[in-house]
Amino acid sequence: MGKQNPTWTRPEVLLALDFYFRRKGNIPPRTSPAIAELSELIHQYSPVPMSLRKETFRNTSGVYMKLMNIRSLDPGFRGAGLPRGGVLEKEMWGEFVNNPRLCREEAEKIYNG
């Protein structure tokens, strides 16, 4: 097993993006209950097999960092965010930025199986 957690998957990024859109880019602190809840949701709905998940898999720090990567794509945010995000969130930002409602609908499909 490698030292790092697997790359984020589309369903995981979708849940983070939906979270971001629903809060209109206002990301709560890393230690907030909302970030902990998002981390748990991502754990629950992630397609990554348990055998590939490290102890730090999608923990609050990683989830917060992913949200900051997403923030760096938001032209409405004044600041830098964390610009070292992955290709997937850039693609998905382009797909959903003008239709956050569709992002919400896709997230609901994940929650509803």
C-alpha cells in the first residue's frame, strides 16, 4: 500500500462542490462541525474500497483543503485559496459553476443510492 490516500473521485468532489455552492463559498473553519459532517458523508458515500483508505482518508484537514482548492477556482472569491488542486475539481467547477442546482441534484442521487 502506498503512503498517500487515493486520488479524489468524482462522487467525493461532487459532495464537496455541493457543500461549497450551498454555502456560497463561505467555508467554515476546519474544526467546525460542518466540516466534520462533510468528512463523514464523504466517508460514507466514497466509492474507494476500505482496503485502500489510510487513517487520514478524507479527514477534516483533507476535506477542508479540498474546499480551499475549490475556492481557488471561484472568481468571486478575493484571495488565493489553495491553487494546487486537481484536474477533476477544475473540470467539475466548469461543469457546475453556472448550475449549482444540477450539482445539488447529482449530490442527492449519491445520497439516495
